[in-house]
Amino acid sequence: MSAPLSIVIPTLNAVAGIGPTLGALVPGVADGLVREVILADGGSTDAIADVAEETGARLVDAPRGRGSQLATGAQAARGEWLLFLHADTVLPPDWTDAVSRHIQRHPDRAGYFRLGFDSERRYARWTEGWANIRSRWLGLPYGDQGLLVSRRLYAQTGGFQPMPLMEDVAMSRALRGRLRGLGPVVITSADRYEREGYWRRGWRNWGCLGLYFAGVSPDKIVRIYRKPEVPDGARHRTRSPHDRP
């Protein structure tokens, strides 16, 4: 039987920081869990093609935008299960056990990881704590927590939409009632929070979420949300990905 899992990572000039993300996938390949790693690239000008060749990942071209890139990567995937990750999100050492258990025991549900940040600041602890409460009680995990879903369930929900923003929220809503936490903590870059300020970015995120639930078009919301973009994965990591307090 072939390995069941395709991992899809959207990239945009992500070479500087994607190394830890790809490195954390090695145990899944060694265990026969990972069939392929797909880098859905939105027009990078860095050496992402060289990284794909060196690591054995498949590089597919996609229209720029996380929703479009995720959808393109899923369409190219050949596994029966899909794991969507951001380019600056690092899986924990025990991720293969959690994913394997979910595949075996919960084939009709999607899964997500708990969120952690690569920062020692107490504001990071508060932010990740609230994110995990939001995920558990509101059923709204975000993309930086990863999403594990079977191909069948992904198709049933319509998959990721080519939205400029809120593609992860739309997907969580489509999966409402069929989401469960996987347990382990992924470590995601806190760079945007560190640069913009935890409170400022947090309130902006909640404001955008509120507008989305109020029916405002993501095309309009993105004008509020988007600042000059930092390349995916090109974040400064302030500590070891798994050095938890």
C-alpha cells in the first residue's frame, strides 16, 4: 500500500525560512506515512526550485494567493489524505503518531494542531492560548495550525477557495462539526506579531474576522488586513522550534 499522506505547502519567496518546516517532515517519510510534499508556489523569485529538487518535493505553479495556492496544491496531490501547512509552521517530533491515529480512527473528520509561537514573550503565550481556545470552542482553527483532511471530505466541502483572505476561516466553517484537535503543538513564526505588536495585530485580525462574518467581501477586507508582505518562511525565529517552556 502506498503512503497515504500528501503535504501541501504554499510558498512565496520562502527559501530563507522553510528549512525547519521541511526538516520536520523527514520522520513521516521514514515511517512510510508521507507520499509526497508539494510546494504550491505563487511566483517566487528565490531559489525555491532548487530547494524542491534537493529535498525531493514537487513544485507546482499556482496563481498567487494562499487560497489559490492551497487549492492548486490539493488538485495536484495524489494521497488519500492531505496535510496543509504554512511555510513557517514546524511540526513537532510526535506529529506522525498523532496523524496516523487520526487517519485510522477518525476517517470522517478533519484535524488540526494546537498553536505555539517561536517567541518567549508572555504576549505570545496569551495569543497562542486564545487561538487554541478559539479553535476548540468556536471550531475556527487558522491555517498556521495545519489542517489534516481526507481527500473525500475535502471534496465534499468544496475545498479551499481562491480567496485573497479568510480561506482558512471559510474552510473551517465548511468543516464545522467535523473538526477535532490532534493534540501536539506546532510552532509558527511570531515575526508579524513581534513587528506589528501583539495587541494591534490581534485586534486587526478580530476586526477582519468580524467583517467576514458580517458578510463583507474578502476582496474588501484584504485592503484593511494586508500590509507590505514579508515572504513566507522568511521570518526570524527567536528560539528553537521545539524549545517549549
